Amino acid sequence: MCILNDFYNSHKDLYNIFMIYIDEAHAADVWNIGESAGAINNKHKTIQDRIECANHLIEEFKIDFPVYCDNMNNDFESMFAAWPIRYFVIKDGLITLISTPEDSEIDICKLFDFLNK
């Protein structure tokens, strides 16, 4: 997350940068893949469960930018197909870029290239 923190801290006056924490992709009690997911969390049963997992992520990776949580109906994830990870660029109320995971990864350099144009 260091590169995202660096980008946020140097561009927060130009862009509104934030993360939305969605439902667990590999919850230990649903689709457990162990430590390879980076953390072992259970499926969120309450919004407080989700907030606690988001806070753990913030602390673990020392995230500087704002982090919000999707609601328990997973409206954001459903509306924007955000699972498992995706970034969006919105300008003047229009989505101008949506990332596409490749081999279960996001190339953050594509975002930086897009924003530099």
C-alpha cells in the first residue's frame, strides 16, 4: 500500500481518493484459501464485523487515505462489480476508467499512466 499512500499524499489536493471495503472474497468460513489472501477473516455477519476488518486492514498496511465500508446488502459491490478488487476513475460524474484484474492482480501503473495524460 506504500505506493498508494505516496500517491494519495502527493495528489490528495487534485483527486478525491478513497477505498471502499467490500465483502470478504475468501472468508475462512466460506471459501478459505488460508494466508495466501493476506489475512484470514470470517464472513461479515454485521456491519461492525466489516468495520473491524477494514480497521485491521488500515492498521496492518498503514493506509493514509479514507476507507469506507460497503453496506451489508453489498450494494456498492453489486452495482459496480467491484469484487475482488477494482479501481474507478470518475470525472464530472462519469466513470472514465475501470480497472480489469489480470491474473487476479491490478496493475496500478495503468492508473498512474491514465491520470498523467
